[in-house]
Amino acid sequence: MADTGDSATKLDSGAIYRDVSQTTVCALRLFGVIVALMVVISFILALVQGMDNPTFYLLACNVVISSFVAVVLIWWYRGGDLQADKYWLLILLGCVIAIQSITTDVYVFHVIPVPQDLTTTSLAPNMSSIFTTLNTTNKSIDFPFTQPASPSPIKLTAIGNEGL
């Protein structure tokens, strides 16, 4: 009688206790590695292109912060705080981060270059030169802050309009 009681409470060392199949776990790990590579590539590209345009450093920080959220979620999943059948949440977050990485890569290489005249320190003195470069249809624009102070009104002319 004592033998049957002991064998009923013993754990079988050969038993497999899994809530999720091994195929799903392997697929999830492969997906995680692919997303991690995408994040690393996006981060490096944003840092390299950040030499020309400092706003790309913000993109690099954004990718890192999003990855930090994913690392915390993976930590919760592996620690058991997140139920085992919630692996779809990891896949969803991985897809969002993958799309973010692709968008970062596209933006880094297809952004319109910022003209050197459009800095915050030189905007007001160079306003007339900016409008001259933007003027492609024979429009003339005179602003009172680019001319010496005079009582003359603002003169705006365009094709078809002699004046306003």
C-alpha cells in the first residue's frame, strides 16, 4: 500500500510538461532573431546617417526604446508572468517593431535633404533668399522685414494679378 502512495505523488522525469508546442516555440524564437537583426540594422543605419542629419538620432533612440518594451514583454513571458498561450502578443509586438524598423530604414535613405538656409538662427535674415529660391513662376514677394523700414505697403504680384 505504501508503494502505491509514493508512486502516485512522484513526478515522472521523462514526462513533457508544455503548454505550447516546440514548433511554435522554435518559430517564435526564429521570428525574434529576425526582428532583432532588423532592429540592429536600423539602429546602425540611423546612427551612420545621423552624421548628416541629426534627427536620425531620434529614430535610433525610438527603435531602441521599442526594443526595450519587447525585451520586458519577453522577460515576463519567460518568467511566467504572462500566460504561455499569449505568445501571439509577442508576435504582434514583433510585427510592430519590424514595421518600425522598415519605416526607419526607408526614411533614413529617402528623406528630402534639409536646406542649410532653414536653421532657426538664420531664418529671419535669409527669408527673402528662401522665397527667391522657391519662386519658380515669376512671382515677386516683398516683405517689410526684409526691406528697410519705410511706409510703403506690402507688394504682392503673381501671374494674372497685378497687385492686391
